[in-house]
Amino acid sequence: MDLATIIGILVAFGLVIAALGGDALLFFDLSSILIVCGGTIGAVLVTYPLESVLSVARIIKKTFLSKAQDPGELIAQFVDYATRVRREGILSLEAHLKNIPDEFLRKGLQLTVDGLDPQLIQEILETEIACLEERHLKGAEILQTFGTLAPGMGMVGTIIGLVLMLKRMNDPSTIGPAMAVALLTTFYGAVMANLVFNPMAGKLRARSREEVLTRTMVVEGIMSISRGENPRILEEKMNSYLPPKERRFRP
């Protein structure tokens, strides 16, 4: 669970609602919501395939639940693997493969145990990383598109409200509701873009960078094991991916 995302959303919406005071219900207007939400979803459906748009729920879930693996623990895990391989041989890892929850790590070690050429293993794993990054960036792009289109649909609603107001100037009772639609659609569009979609797109990009870094470290560790390198050398190589203050070394 990513507490930063949850706390950020609660703080942002909480402060906005608190600023509205006791008049919060005045900012609810079904027509404005339909214009902004319906128009934004429709425009995104025109931009992307239906399957990609439906995957947004899974993408949003990742911004809340995804948790990057601790690099220090990963390095310690690989040092243990390398030590075991030097002492007992590469086949000693086979018994441990079924206990590894990370599919990417398990696959890399399985290819190593199977005796594939290190260069081929590296190519396979790097291709997987590239495809993973592409999927993540596509998800972030969809969320960014939502964030870009929502204010535009808010402006469309504003124009609709102003037109309705101007056409009914002879009836003062209709001016208030029409003006409410005009202003609230802009408000809804700005809130959706700046408090929901754009921040989530940014968080997904950050998560993608973290996962790509972790998997790149995994590839480095697997390459060291496949070449039979000393565990200390493996540790030094994997530590080089981290800032100095986050590096961990065995005593």
C-alpha cells in the first residue's frame, strides 16, 4: 500500500472541501458532472482502443498498491545465491526457484540453471524490461490524456452554460442554474486533472522507473552468477546502481 498516494489525495480533497465550508453542496451539479466525465471518457475512447481504456482501473490500482522491492534486500539475496553457486554449483539454485515470488527473477535464474549463454539470457531479460517499460508508459499516457481532456471538457461545459444563460436573459430564474453549469464544469475539469489524473500519471511514471531500476539490477546479478563471478564483485556491481547513502556492504 502506497501511503503517499492515499495521504496526498486525502489532503488535497480535504483542503478543497474544507475551503468550501458549509456550502459544499452548492458545488454539486449533475449536469456539470455528466458534461465533464461523459465528455472526457468519450474523447479518450476515441483516442485509445476500448481494451486500453478499460485497463485504466488496473493502472490506477497500481498507483495505490504497488510497492518497490528494497534494493538492499535484493543485493543480499543475490549475494546469497552467488555464494551458494560457488560452493555447491549452479544446479543448487534449482531447488529454490519455486520459492521465488518474483516471476522475472525466477525466469532469469531458471535460464541460468538451464545453461543458456549469458549473452542470450541478457537479451531475453532486457527485452522483457523494455516491454514492461512500454506498458507502463502507455498507462501513464492514458491517465495524462484524461488529465489533458478534462479541463477542455470543463471549458465546453462553460460555453454551454453561458449560451444557455444568454438565450434566457428574459427569464431571470434561469440565469442562476445556467451560470452554475458554466462555472462548475470548469471547476470539475480542473479538479479531475490536477488532483487525480495528472498526479496519478506522474506516480505511475515514478513506479515504472523504480521497477525498471530493480529489474536492471536483477539482470546484473544474474549475469554475474552466470559468469561465476565472486560474490563480492557481484555486490559491488549491484551497489553501483544505488546512491552512495543507500549502498549496503557485507561486514
